[in-house]
Amino acid sequence: MRPVVLCFSGLDPSGGAGLQADIEAIGQAGAHAAIACTAITIQNSQQVFGFEACAANLVKDQPPQCSMICLLQLLSQVCWVRLIILLC
């Protein structure tokens, strides 16, 4: 059984970074990526035009075996991630 990595990261719709890149890197390391999106960006491969943080309570109930933390925009997101890690 492959280990599961809960990845807290943002969506990069250009595919060059963010969740897409994290899923690929986690898969190459032999694990399965469980995604917790923390922000949605409006961007292309050249420029970021804007972003919106996702609500922290959207990720609070996902029990990780391991975590990769990339893009946290709100203090409430940081608090939930901290709590999840402390409870594991």
C-alpha cells in the first residue's frame, strides 16, 4: 500500500506549480497525494493576476499520514494545519 501525503497547496491553473506539480512530485516519490486546496489563483505562465484563499474549515477533517505544506494564505488556515499536525 502506498503512503498517503496530505498536501496543503494552491491551485496554479497554468500547471507549472501548485497542486499539479505537488501531485506529480509526490507520485514520483512513491506516495499518493491527497489534496487540500488553500488558494485559487488567476494566472497564466507569466503573471499572477489575483488569488482567493479557500476557507480553512474545508481542510480541517482530512487525516494525513504525512503532510506537505506549500501555500497558506490565511491565519485560520495555518491554525487548522497546526491542529491537524498536533493531533496526528
